Amino acid sequence: MALARCDSGPRERDVSLKTDLSRVNAPQRNSENAPDDWDAAVRSAFLRCCLREGIRAALAVQMLNRAAPSEDTRELREEARDASRKAAVGWLRIETFLARYTDLAALALSRCVEETTLEIRIQSDRSSETLSSSASEPSQAPMARKSQVQRKKSAAEALLIVERARERLERFWAITDFRAA
């Protein structure tokens, strides 16, 4: 089954579908030789699709909820649908990789989840420092606060997505009865 890339635009989507189909039709490697790019594929599916598009969808939904009844929200609704669809494709790709590459994909996803968690914490610390330094300059304080609120919302959504990935990994390890040495 070919999956479109989640980060492609309308024109690129046709090309990526053809590329994905060529991969599907290519001779399969035996299970002893995993493809060279399985780690990159898992990382891309999680970071670009699940995480980035998941955050975009959540923020679009939040904006929809805050929109005034008189506002035209068609574009925002389409943005939320598009991002949700792309995030779903990412989760489907993760499931496909877990089924195909088993432990290799799970370990790659686990590493990616931990790196993402660390990056979220680092960004949160940096944005806190930025806000305190901008408080000394009153002209920049409102912009810094608005940016800080946006970053906090994004970080909160990212942590929810990371937690979902952790839960999926727990189910994977329980099913495969993996025992760490």
C-alpha cells in the first residue's frame, strides 16, 4: 500500500505517490537486510507528519474554537482538516514501519521520542529566558508574551503527541514481549 508523504503540496503529491508506488513494486529485501533508510523513514514520519502536522491541526482547531461566529472560517477548517489528514498519514506510516521493521522501527521511534522531549524542554527553557530578557524592553514585551503563549501551546500539543507515541511503543513492546538485556 502506498502512502503519500504528509508534507507534500498538491503538485508534489502526484510525484510522491508515483515514487511511493515504485518502492512498493520494487523487489522486497529479505528480513535479514533491513533497508538503509528505515531510521530516517521513522524519524520523518514522526517529526514531519505526526508531530508537525498534529500541532498544526490542534492549533487550527483552537483558533476555530476562538473565532467569532461572524468570521468566515472556511480556510481555517480546511487547514485543520488538511493537517489532521497528514498527521493521520504519519501515524499510519508509523504503524506500517512497526509491522515491517519491528524492533528496528520501535527503537528508532523511541529514540526520536526521547530526542523530541528533550528538544521541547530546551525550547521551553529558552523561551522563558527570552521572555525575562524582553521584559526589560517595554516596547518588545507584548510581542514576546504573544510569542511565548504560542510556543507554550505548541509545546503542550507536542507533549501530547509524544505521549501518544510512548503509549504506542508500550503496546508494541507488550505485544512483542520484548525483554531488555
